[in-house]
Amino acid sequence: MKFLIHALNLVKTYGEGESKTVALDNVSMDVGEGEFVAIIGASGSGKSTLMNILGCLDKPTSGKYFFEDKLVSELSADSLAGIRNKKIGFIFQSFNLLARTSALKNVELPLLYGNVTGSDMTKRAVNLLTKVNLSSKLHSKPSQLSGGEQQRVAIARALVNDPSIIFADEPTGNLDSRTSFEIMKLFSQLNSEGRTIVMITHEMDVARFAARIIRIHDGKILEDKKNKPVRAAFEKKKS
Amino acid sequence: MNPVELLSVSIEAIKTNKLRSVLTALGVIIGVASIILLISISAGLQGFISSQFEKLGANSLFIIPGKLEGSFGGPPRTVNKLTFNIVDRLEREKSSAIVDVSAFIEIAVTARFKNESKVTTLDGVKESYFVYSDMKAEKGRVFNEKEDEVARRVAVLGTTLARDLYKADNPIDKTISISNKTFTVIGVLEPQGNIGGVDIDNLVLIPLNSARKLTGTDQVNSILVRTTSTDTIPVAKEHIDKILKRTLSEDDYTLLSQEQLLSSILQILGVLTAALGGIAAISLLVGGIGISNIMLVSVTERTREIGLRKAVGATNKAILSQFLTESVILSLGGGILGVIVGYLGSLILSNFLETTVPVWAVVLGLGFSTLVGVIFGTFPAIRASRLEPIEALRHE
């Protein structure tokens, strides 16, 4: 299996002197292509810090982080922006859609910073919105969409550049359980199509959809084990 | 981001806060509008003055009493020492560069006909005045050399004056009383309008010698020397200066050429325009500060948006250009509106005075407003571009 993510002894500290806090304490982990990993932990456990570093939004205080065999700490801000644009899709708890523009424009957003243009751009965005069952809401503004619909727009946006990996930070945190279940089913579907997904959550119910669960506490990995994903259970039942 | 996308993203952001955007641009609108308006008035005035001077003839020199200080220092305050003696001497000793020497007498008089009277200006002129000023009689005729020589009491009136005194009657061959002396009206001029600040249509023109008799003094108010061409003006000037120096001191007279006079006036006008333009530019500066202020507010308001854009791959440069484009659109948009407002203002003003909006003024206005957008947009844009993506995403 090829490693997409290879992290060695990551340490992240904030502040100086007495107010110094350790968010990540010697974390090492790998994620291979096609994996669906859930990082679970309570708030303050360091899971968000970990995801920010893995997602090339932040740099570790020490330790080595390789993204697709590239040492991230040696890359320039512009190269990191390029990696985030082409290789990474982000999904956030609060969706983070631009309120003043349509679903379609929101999905097109990452393409603006790549080199995709005009009709190609629209075609890709429409395809993805269709994939997440929003073909009838292309021109709706975020305020006209339900929470689940907004998160599906965000998922389409994360997929639009055909990234190597998707990072989801509490993707169901703002959704009711029924909608959460639909979003998780969509994640499972994407994973079965070969997408690599790293998801952060504090809910076991959500984490159970992943094939691998990493438990983190006080900046340390407590447990890293394989999981029999819920989806697999579904499919077994069906057959 | 390609330029088209950049523009559409920026315009969208500006449209989200329409009222705020218009109010922000207002400072620039007012600044540019006042610059355009001021330039249009000044340019109109320059054109007007230049054309007036052309009417007076470019190849001529004026001798006026007293000394004008500096390039243009208000009316002279010394005693008038220009006399007919001097005029005669100039006439006698004129060089080949000089075509004609004519004196002017100008006094304020009360002109009367029956019960109508009017305070106006009387000019005593030589008959040649009508020829080189290109003035023709609309009714009757102008006086001739003979009438000047013998100092006949004949008068040529401006149209306004003729209408005021004689109403619907034909004034020709009627009498006119000037300073209690009776003259005969022999002609009424075609409408002339204002030439060199004098309303010709209100003048009474009589032969120079008649005016000399009327005033009873030997003084003349000014002497006009016409030269063969504009090129011979310096030679003629030197020649005249030499003759005048014999009897007069340097402080007794001033020799003015049209060009000199024109350039002096235009110079003053230029300084005035620059000063007023400077004041207008201050309002443009204030407008720029307004833009800077609102852009800073906008950056704070949109911190999350900036974080998101960075998370999906926007480089610092892309964010910088987005916010810079927004501020330039605000200020350039304000500039375009300002040009329109200024142009309309100058159209309205053109009912009262001469105005022209030169192309360079429009270019200047738009150029300045773009500059203001770039200068005052840079700081907020740099601030936006330097935001850390995770900090920005965490912003509430």
C-alpha cells in the first residue's frame, strides 16, 4: 500500500514558558491510499491540531510530516496552497460556504485557484452537485438550503479538484442524527469508490463508519485499530 | 485566478453591500467631480481669454501709464504721463516694423437723448480702430479720417446703448448729449459682445481728436502700436522703449505685448487652478482614507471567507489581488461616477460661463482615482493576505 500520509514524531506546542501547552505529543501515523480513517477524541485532545497539520494548514513545532513523500515543513506557503488546492478536499463542521453565492459557485471556488476555466469549471461543479443529489438546487444560496444540503454542497466542493485525500472536521457536528446518517452513508460511498478519507469526530456513532479508528487523548495516540465499518455490516446483511 | 474571475468575484463582494459601497465611493466621487468641474471652468476661461486676445490682434503692443509690478500686479497707481506729444513722437519716428500708432482716450460719461440717460464708457479712437478690430456699422457708418482730423462731433454707438437710449427709433442722424456737448449719431455697430473685458455694445465711440477736445487734457489712456507681424514685436518694443525713455522714467509706463499679457493671465489662472485642484485633491485623499477604512472592516468581517479561500488553495497573492481589486473597483467606479457628475456640472455651468472638459482632465481624474484605490487598498489587502488559514477559519 502506498502511503499518502507519513507523520513521524509530530509535536505541536502553543505559547511560551509557563503558559506553554502541548497540543500534540510525539504523534506518528500513516494513512494509505483508499483508507477511511476516523480520529476520535474529546475536545482538547489535539485531534483538530493534528488534522490542521495533516491538511497542510499548519506546521508542526517538531517532527516530520510527509505528504505524498514531500516533506511539508520544507515547502513554501504557495506550494502548500497548491497542495491544498489540488490534493486535498476539506469538509468543515460549519460547512463554511460563501453566503452570498450560489451552490454552484461555492463548488466552483477551488477551481478558481487552479487552472480550470469557464465551461469546464461549470461542468465539473454540476456533475458533482448531481452526484450529491443537488442537481435541482444549483442556483440556491446557502441560506435557502437545509443543513444536510449545505454539507453536501461542501462535500461536492471538496471533491471538485479530484483530490488524493479528504479531510473532514466533525462533518456531522451541526446536523441532526438522521441527516448525519445520510452524510455518513455518502462518505462510505465515496470511500468505496476509492476515496481516501480522514475524519475527525468525538462521536463513536460516527466513527463506526470508518474502517480504522485512531483514538487520541492529550495529544497522544492511545489506540489505532481496524474497525468493521457499519457499511460493511450493511452490505453483509443485504447479501 | 484569471482576471475575469477576479473581477466578477470582486464585483460580487461589492454588490453584497451596495449602500456601503456607494457611500464609500462618495468621497472619491466628490473629489473627482470637483477636479473635473474646476478644470473645466479654468480651461473654458483660458479658451475664452485666448480667443478674446486673438480678436484684439496678436501683433500689437500696448503702452499704458504707470508701472505694472511683477508679471501682473493690479492697476497702476501713478500719475498718467502719457500725452499726445508722445503719441506724435512715436508716429513721427516709427520704425519699419511699426505699421500704426493709435492713442485711446477712455472716460466715463453720461449719454443722454431726450429723457433717457445712461452712464457708460466713451472711447476716443482713430478711424483705423474699426478696420483692425473688424467692427462694422450695422446701421449708418463709422467715422472717417477727415472727421477725426477736424474733430467733428459725431458718435458711433454700441447696439445695447442705442437700444437703451432710442428704443425702437432709428438713432441715425439723431443727437446724443455727452457730458453736455451735443454729438450726432452717425452709426450703430453690429453686436460685438465682450472683447478683452469691455462690453463693446455699451460703448460710445467718437473720433480721437473730438475726445481730446471733450476732455480738455493732453493725456491719453493707452497707446496701441501695431507691428508688421508677431515676429517684429521685440524689435518694435525695443525701438519704442528707446523713444519713451527720452522723456519718461521707467516707472511712468508699461509696454505690454498681447502674448505677454495673455501668458501673464494664463499663468495666474494656472496657479489658481492648481490651488483649487489641490483642495479638490484633498477630498480625494479623504475618500481614499474612507476606502481604506471600509476595506479594513471588510477584511475583518470576511476573515472566515479568507480562511476558507486559503484552505481550498488561494495563495497570499490571490487574496491580495482580490482585495486590491475590490478597492480599485470602488475608487475607479467612484472616479467614473465623479467624471460623469463633474461633466454634467460643467454642462449646467456652461449656461453661465464658458466651460470645456478636456480629455486630459478625464484621464487625470480616472488615473488619480485608480491610484487612490491602489494606495489605500494595499494595506487592507496585505492584511487579508497575511491571515493564517487556521486562525481565520476559527474566527467567529
